[in-house]
Amino acid sequence: MNATQLATDEATLTRAIRARRVVAGRYAASGDTRLRVFYPHLLYRSAAGELIVDVFQVDGPSRGGKLPDWRALKVAGLRDLQLLDAVFLPVSRVDLVSKRYRREILAQCVEPRAAGPDDDEDWEED
């Protein structure tokens, strides 16, 4: 993915998160190009500097198993993002003090909550 497309996808996801809009798109990084539908909750830079979006995926393919469920998707692996007309209510699951968000949070639609002992273990990178 080139820098222009990455910036466009970052802007699209930021708008979706702030407006709580449902998103459809393909996740080429998984090798499966079928359409996924998800609720984007948090856009951040990982410790390695990658742009990541934490989503609650509700439809489409998933190597991680059952849906709906949480997924951490690399923005560079996303293709054909579309903001749908539907809106979502945030799923209160995100721990903003988690070590995964220490570098930089770019957009969020969730309220902070206290961390649980095993919170980082439930996330699946798809």
C-alpha cells in the first residue's frame, strides 16, 4: 500500500470512529479478500510504528474463529473501505491504559475503563 492510500484509509477510519459508523472492507493481509463488516473503535500506532485499528467484527471471513468478536487489523492490509449508513454503539471492552496503546492513540470512540488481569490476551490479530 502506498503512503497516499494509507493516509486516505487513516482519514476514513478516523471519520468512522468519531461518527461511530459501520465500515465494510477487505483485509488483504489475511489472504482472504471477501468483504468484512466491522465497528472500528480505536486507531493507534503500535510499538513497532504500524497503524492498527481495533474493531468489533460482525460479518465476513475471519481466521480468528467465531463472530462477532474483537480483531486488531493492520491498516496497511485493508482495501476498499466503505463507510456504511449504519451507526453502532461502542462495545465497552477497550482498556485505554493497555500496553498496546502506549505509543499513540489517533482516534477512539470508547470511554476508559479499568484494566483486568488478562485483558491483552483476548485480542486476536487477524
